[in-house]
Amino acid sequence: MRSPALVAEEMRQLKYEFGAERLWFADDIFGLRPKWVCQLADEVQKLDAAIPFKMQSPRGLDDARYRAGLAACRMCGGLDGC
């Protein structure tokens, strides 16, 4: 698994060096790792690297761990207006 710091740095590069306005994370378990997503949110804030993004998520999943992951996604600019 890639570190949150590395992903946040790549988001910063995409935002400032390439002008990215939106991202898509193709990771089936992205929202199921709330601790990792919270760490990503912290790193994204440090680097001012927030970019609206969407992600894959399993259909019909609604447990506390998944909801915590979604809340953390919103903290780092994700879910593209959700």
C-alpha cells in the first residue's frame, strides 16, 4: 500500500504543476481504510493539495468504518460535492 504522504505529494504535483481540477481514485477499498484516509487528509492539508475527487466504493456498504472513511475523504477535498 502506498503511503498517504506520497499520495498527497502526487496530488500537490497534479494540482500545481499540471493544473488538475478533479481526480478519480480507482481503488475498491479506498473508503474502507479510514485511518489511512485520515492520514491522507492531514498530509493533503499540510501541502495545500486538496483537489475534488471521486472514488470507487462497494455498492450497499453502510457500516461505521465506511462512514468514517467517507468523512475523512470530505476532509481532503474528496467526493466531488457529495
